[in-house]
Amino acid sequence: RARSRDRIEAIAGRYFSDGERARLFKADDTVSDFYRIWTSKESFVKCTGEGMREISRADTTDCAGYVIHEFEVIKKDAEYAASVCIKLSE
């Protein structure tokens, strides 16, 4: 379900880092980028073991030691985003 720009701004203001908000608001398609950033944050906090309770502290613009792959899946009239986070070997 697509979110309104006001709702996206409210969620970004609460959960996104300064860098993530900058990326979001300079994007051509704010809604698509919102979902890409959100799924990246979600995969990152799960990969680090911090879990969803730490999603507002996670900053996907600065995740040294990890690689996040973002995917966009378009099926008929719907667009989906998914991300996978991988910890680099030490």
C-alpha cells in the first residue's frame, strides 16, 4: 500500500538518520526510495542482531563491515522492495 508523502516524512523523521533523510528527499521517486531505505534498515538491524527495536538508531549510510543489496521487484501494477544485508568477513 502506497503511503502519502506526509506519512513518509513523519516515518522518516522518526526512524531515518540524517543521511537517509537526505537520500530520500533528493530522490526522484520518494515512495520507492522510502521502501528501499526501510527494507535496508530492517535487513541491517536483523543482520547485526540488534533487531527492530534499534531500527531508529541504525544508519544505512554508514554500515562499515556490512554490505546491503537492494532489490526492486515489479509485478504487474505493484512495486515491491527487498534488501539483504551481509556481514563481511573479518
